[in-house]
Amino acid sequence: MILKRKIISQNKTAKKYLAEFVYGATDGTVTTFAIIAGAIGASLGSGIILVLGFANLLADGFSMAISNYLSTKSQKDMLKQEYSGKSPIKTALATFLSFVAIGFIPLSAFVFSSFSQIIQENKFLISAIMTGIAFSVIGCIKGVIIEKKPILSGIESLLIGGVAAFIAFIVGFMLKNLV
């Protein structure tokens, strides 16, 4: 009985910050892989990908977190009551942590490529596969928490992320002569 109450309590917390998790994790993964795909399309080197990828993770993650904080705080101040029972600091932290943690997944193959020849030779493919898995897991987690079909939610997230990656790759490929 105690375990059941604990699970129900955790599920309420998960639902409370689900939007921040999905928003941060999805955007972190999309933007990081978009940088990678665009850079690969433009035939840029791994060093440039790492610099741009980490700059994106930290600066864009911070930007999203602070924007989330200010938005939640503004909404709370405007309504003069606790907005959805959410703390502006907790919403910002949830956005930042999910952005950085999940957004690191596409970049990880490039980070660890110097440790393995196989990873080095296949880093973009590995990054693409890991990114696809990340999108699917984000969608599945969302589906489980909101009690909708997790597989369909995972496929939806995968398709949205795939379109963004394709766009970034094409833009990089078309503009590669500018570099």
C-alpha cells in the first residue's frame, strides 16, 4: 500500500513536469542533432561539430531554462497565485537538465570517437541511430505518463525529429561551399 501511494505520488510529479521534460529533451536532441547533421552535410570536421554541439547544449539549454523560468514566474505573477502548482525554478531546472542530458546523446558518438576506431569511422551513423532511439524514448515516456499509446507517441517524436534532422542536413549540404 505504501509503495502504491509512492508510485502515485511520483506519477503526479512526473505529470506536473512532463511538459518541461518533453520540451527540453526534444529541443535538446533536435537542435544538437541538427547541428551535427548540418555540419556533416557541409563536410565540416568533428572538432567543429564538438564545439558547436557543446555550445548549443549549454547556451541553448540555459536560454530555454531561463525563458521557462521567466514565463512561469510571469504567469504566476499575473494570476497572483501558484501557476499549475509549479515552481518557476523547478520548471527551469527540469527544462535545462532534460535539454542537456538528452541533448548530449547525439553528440556522444563524436565525444567518444577517439576511444574506438569503429565509433570513429561510423560516428554520424551511430549518432543518428542513438538520436532516433532518444526521440522514440522521449515519446514513449510521454505516452506512459499521459496514459496514451507509448509506441505511437514514440513514433510521432521520431518522425518530428527526423524531419528536423533532414532539413538541417539539406541546409548544410546546400551551403557547404560557403565554408
